[in-house]
Amino acid sequence: MHQGAVAHVLADHLWATGAEPRQNVDLPRQLKDVVSRALSGKTLSPRVLGLFIAAFAMDDHTSSQLWRSLLGDRRDHDQHPPDEHQPAQHRTRQHRSDQRRPDQLSASGHRR
């Protein structure tokens, strides 16, 4: 898999959602290290996994499998951490259970 191409897909997603300004033309280059670490298996944070899932428009089944692989049995796979680069409406749809259980949310609105 070509890391530069993957970085461009992630950058396109971030630009399209407004998470990064289009003027940041160096974004694909800035994401290459993140992509390299993720694809090599060295480092994959929940934030980066969320970005991959959103940018590549992965279906719910695939998304659930990936979250389970990353988080193991520590959490319900449908209650993964929100990604700061996902559009708010996407985060809201995915985290309805967070809205019903405020006792499990920190002051910032993220799951503890």
C-alpha cells in the first residue's frame, strides 16, 4: 500500500470536513508519519483509527471489527472514542449511547 496515497485520502477527508483548512497544502506530507506508523502496526491510536474509518467510509461491520481489534474487550465496540476529525453529525450518530449515559462522560463530553 502506498503511504503517500493513504495520506492524501486522509488529508482529503480532513479538508472536506473542514477539520483542516485547505490552505494547509502540506497536510498529506504531515500525515505520512502517522500513516506509516499505523500501517506498520507500530502505533494506532483511537483518534487515528477513527480518521481511517471515516476517510475510507468503512461500513459498520468493518468498523466494529477494527474497534474490537484495537480496544479488545475493554469497551463495547460501538462506543469507541469520538474522533476530533469526524464531522459532529457523524460523531453524534455513532455515540447515541453516550448521550443517554452522562454519568460515564467527562466534563469535555468524552467517555472516561
